[in-house]
Amino acid sequence: MLLKDKVALITGSASGIGKEIAQEYARQGAKVVIADLALDAARAAADDITKAGGTAMAVAMNVTDEAQVNKGVEDAVNAFGGLDVLISNAGIQIISPVVDLSLDNWRKMLAIHLDGAFLTTRAAMKAMVKQGRGGSIIYMGSVHSHEASPLKAPYVTAKHGLLGLAKVVAKEGAKDKIRSNVICPGFVRTPLVEKQIPEQAKEFGISEDDVVKKIMLKDTVDGEFTTTQDVAQTAVFLAAFPTNALTGQSVVVSHGWYMQ
């Protein structure tokens, strides 16, 4: 129970990596806030945690909507008496060469990944400073926070940007014992990644199997996908770490795809 009685708000946690983290946090004793654009799915995820003996609630949150973000954090604090952990996880993917990428899609990607990270961070930090017991802010980056891939210009740009935000938050938050780190997974076989496989196969003119073997997992040491549980365990470790010794860092969970 490494996170016993900690309050954690996780964006985009009705499915995929966020849902796995929420479930693992609940098993570790945290009170979990499922924040997602899809409120019904968020409620279902919270109900699953509750039925398993954990503590959870759902809030509707479009991370690009300032009012919704502020209200979601406020509701979490009012319900559970504070906020100890924020995981900025909500994200999407759009596959396109730069020359074909629309400005609307560029802005959409950066708004969700970067505006969303900023808005949730600001609201969470205000709550953490006010309550005076510190906290941990964790961003869901990617190997693409360090590396580039074709067809992913806004995604790579946004994920690089999270590293900069995390470093600034680490410096500004230190006096209030607020830590900030980035988890950088390799390819995790979530619905987001599953969607990319046929898209990349079409764009590159290769088979879906070759997308997996020759693009996604080519540079790993063992040809394996990172799992949602791999990421969840890393998120537990970062949230439970007791001091500012580990802050402003990125932790790459990628089967050796990228080695720092």
C-alpha cells in the first residue's frame, strides 16, 4: 500500500494506460479520481475500482477547457480532502506527413497534450500549495519525448514540450515539496496504438506485421511491447518517492528502445 490515502487525479483514465494506472493506484491504497472526456466511461471505470474494494470517483474533464479542469480538481479536493498526485495522461494521435498536416490538426494535438498539461498542472499546483503537504505531478510523455518518428510532427513536438514543462514545475514547485517527472513509454498496445498500425501500413505501403516488427519494435532489445502494467508500476514508484531527490526527470520505459 505504497500510496495509502493519497488522492490521485488521472486524466484520460477511462481506458488504456490511464485506466491501468488508476486501478494500480487503487490497489496501492490511493483514492482515485477518474478524469475523462467520456463521463460514462469514467463512471464505469470508477465503479470497477469500487467493486474491487478501492475508492474512486469520476469527473468529466476536457483538458483543454479551463473551467472544466478547474472544476474537476475542485470537486476532487472537496470529495477527498486534498490532492497529492496529478497524472497528466490524456492524449490523442494523428498520423500525417508534415506537408499534408492541417493547421487545425496541429493545433488540436498541441492543445490536448500541452494546453491540457498546463491547465491541469496549474490547478493541481494551486491545490497542493494551499494544502501544504507537497505532491507529485507526473506527465505521460513517450519515447517520442526524446526521439522522432515520421508522420508524428505534432505528437513529437508536444511530447518534447512536456520535458520542458516538467523541469520548470520541478524548480518552481520545490519550495512547496511538489515534484514533477515524465514517464516515457515505448509502444504500448492500447487502442491508440492499434489504430496507428493500419494507418502506418497504408502510409508506408507495407504490411501491418511489418509496421509492428520493422517500425514500432525495431529498436527494442527484445521485440516486445511495453505493457500498461509496466507504466503503472513506474507511476507508483514516482508518486511514492519521498523526496525532491527525484524531480525534473524523465523515466523511459521502452524495452531499451531509447537509452539515456
